[in-house]
Amino acid sequence: MIRFEHVSRRYPPEHFALSDVSFDVAAGELVLISGHSGAGKTTLLKLIAAMERPTGGNVLVNGQNVGTLKRKAIPYLRRNLGLVFQDQKLLADRNAFENVMLPLAIAGFPPREAASRARAALDKVGLLAREKALPVSLSGGEQQRLSIARAVVNRPSILLADEPTAHLDPQTARDVAEIFGEFHRVGVTTLIATYDHELFMPYNSRQLTLDHGRLLT
């Protein structure tokens, strides 16, 4: 499903965010990426989503070398990916329903089917009753759940999340972890960069640890 082959990512002049990283993730796995701040966790996820390109090695997703994709092919790759990053980029002038509808509208889904999918995603994360609420009126935990709903509305086969429980109170963090656990249980391949790895341990997860860009485990 996902393979890193001796992957490096260097930023000028000579800072290596990742150095000679190799691992495999099988379909349906839940993998936690742990490590100190600056260890390379976010960079690793961005390479999978072709938000950045490796300066060495190969990143393969479903057998496709995403580091060599042409720009026009990247949107097709991301149709199979759900992305939850710390900068949620929720649209402040659109309500929860409209935020979740946006990826489907871009992908050209018929309006009726798109609306049905959007409401199903909101229901999955417990926000169906808040579908008309603007992001500013939602709590931090609700905003995070909204970003998850938007990420999974297109029913991706791979879900990537960068610190999805950061800055949440303990109960909300457990609720968010449970949402990811549910997607894992139905076969979604899930990679989560997190400091809170213990939250996800009950969901049969595997852990990879980065230290200054190098993979320890």
C-alpha cells in the first residue's frame, strides 16, 4: 500500500528532515509516527500526499511513485487520500455542511449524492446536528471533528493525520482517537503523526519512531 525506499528530504542549505528512511505499510494498517518536535513526522506525511517531493529515494503509494508525479496527476492521487493537518483550513464563511461538501463539489459529484455523503460524514463524527454552524461557533474539538469529516467524505482508502489530538482536552482527545479507530476497523489504512500514541494503542496500532529524521523502529 505505502512504501518508503531509502527516502531523504533535504532543505537548503543542508538540513535533512528525513534521512534514508525505509518502511512498508500494508493495506488496512494503523501506524503511529512518533518522535520529538522536528523529527520529520509532518514531512513524512506530506511526502505521501505529494505535498512535498523527496530529494532522495522513492515514495510509493499503491505501487505508484508519487515523487515523480506530474502536477496535473496529483489531484487524482489525493482522491484516495484523506488529509487532516494541524492547519485545518476550514472556510470561515461557510457552515459545517458546506465545508464538508466542498471536496465533493470539486470532484464533480452530483449534488444529491454529495449532500447525502456530506451528512453521513458529519453524522460519523457526531456533528450532524451542527451542520449549519459556522466554524467560528464550534469548539476546538468540534473543529477538529469537522476537519476529519471533510477528510473522509470522499471515502478514501488512506487517511493521514498530523497531531489530530493536539491542544484538545483529554476526553475530546479520546473521542477523536476513537473516530480514527473506527475508520481503521473498517479497513482504512491510517497513518497518524502524534505525541499521544497511548491514545491509539487500543486500536491494534504499529509504531514508527523518528529521531532527527532517521527511523529508529
